[in-house]
Amino acid sequence: MLFKSLEFKLMSGHKVKITDIPVLEEDNRYGFMLQIRLQKLITFIHAQKNPKSIYSFKDYLKKRLKWPDYEAIFGSSVLKNNA
């Protein structure tokens, strides 16, 4: 799975980086949900008085999504014979 990262500056000049943003196919059914969740995370960061420098979107989703949805997005396929 491919991951993106997003880096931006707040109005205060503080740099923030969001890592582990999954790249999905265009027709993936979780695409819209991930866009909304990313927008909520960015809004949350803007509301913080002293935000952290780095946020992990994967960890954020682990706390916010139901486990079957999280596993469907990030679940790794089991390899046969440890290959």
C-alpha cells in the first residue's frame, strides 16, 4: 500500500505534518470516508492552541473507525509460505 504525507503551516507559523495517509483506487468505497476523516483531523489541528509537529493519520483512524473498516483499509494480505 502506498502512503502520502501532508505538510502545511498554520496561521501562527507552526509547521504541521500528517503522515500515513493511504492512497486508494478511485473506485474504492472508503475513499469518501477517508477524505472526510482527513478534513476533520485538519480542522482539529487548526483548533489546537499548541499542536504537535507530526500526526499519524493511520493512528487517528485506528481510534476513530470501527475495526472491520480499519482492517479493510489497512489490512495486509497474508503471504503464503512467508514469501
